[in-house]
Amino acid sequence: MTPSIEKLLVDGPGGTIDVALDWPAQAPQGIVYIGHPHPLYGGTLDNKVVATIARSFAGLGWLAVRFNFRGVGKSSGEHDEGNGETADFLYLTDAVPTLPAVSSKLPAVLPIAVAGFSFGSFVAAKAAQALSADNRTVRHIVLIGAAAGKWAMPTVAPDALVIHGELDETIPLVNVLDWARPQDLPVVLIPGADHFFHRRLRLLKRLISAHILGMRAIDAAPQSD
């Protein structure tokens, strides 16, 4: 296999879902589902931060699933304040591995990860909460520009990766810290970075990749009693 991007239209609970699959160079060892920024302010699956998340995972052997929220691109419907978006997110975690264009390229069982940027972090965190409640393990949670203070971000697993820009003008750092503090959840701060991580995308990719590799090493290490 060679790295590639495949576009699909998937029938979802609210109509058509516009999906992009970032395939890794080797047989996938996991699938990550990624949410994009607020659709009413120009957010799409092609957002540079979303694409950076996808490339980070694909570069380490994961199939990355980006999709347009309702009313964006070729996706049906209209913005639903995170409710319909979460429903579509969860639907894709079941549907994508069974698609004819996908199933033949995948092992029978693969771990899943969720990720999101800005409004997409809210949707991803809600999806992670629902998956956990359904006893489905989420290997990685990656939240960039976490939407704390704008939406009711749920509690996330303690090993989630949360990255925020020091100079984020859209979601102030203090709001993220107020959300993270009761969880004892670390926040990785990029000094001088704004909400869209201009000129920081390479650093963002390194941080995401290092987190995935670090968790892989932890998973592979012998477990003491």
C-alpha cells in the first residue's frame, strides 16, 4: 500500500456523510476518527489542523477518517449544536470498517482513536464518552484547541492528549485549564501559538506522533502486578 486519500459518501443517520480516508503506507493498525472546527465559521474536513492530525496518525500506520459535519461539503442536513454531529461520529465508528471499499483492507479487529480540533474536540470528547459507556475501548484521545468554555466538554480519560495555544483568542487558555484542573488532566501548551496554530503545524504533528509512540511503548511494556 502507498499513502493515499480516498473520498466516500456514506449513508448516515441524518443523510449523506462526506468522508475522507487517509490511508497509511502499510496495513492499518488502528482507525482514528477526527472532528473538524465549527461549520458555521468555515470549519471543514480540509482544515489544516484536522489534516495535520490525520497525517500524524497515518504516518504511524493508522487509517484516519475525516468527515464533514452536517450541512458542510456534500454532507446532508444542517448544524445540530454537536448532537447530530456526535451521532454521525459514532455511526462512522461502526460503519467505516464494514464499507466494501474498506473492509477488505482491514484486519478483523482494530483499536480506535478519536480526535478533534476546536468544536470538533467537543464532538470527539462526547463520542469518546459514549464509546466508553458502551464498553468500547478508545486507545487514544487527541483534543486540539479544546472547546472548553464554549461547549460543555465532558470529562475525558487521564491519558488524553490536550494541546492548546498560549495566545488562543477563540478559546482562552484559562477556560481549558478550568476544565482540565478537576480532572488532573495535563495540558500541553505551545508558547506563542494562536487558535489555528499558524506556523506551528510541524510542531503539532511531532507532539501528536510522540504521544502515539509513547502510548505504544507503554502498551508494549511488561505489566507489573
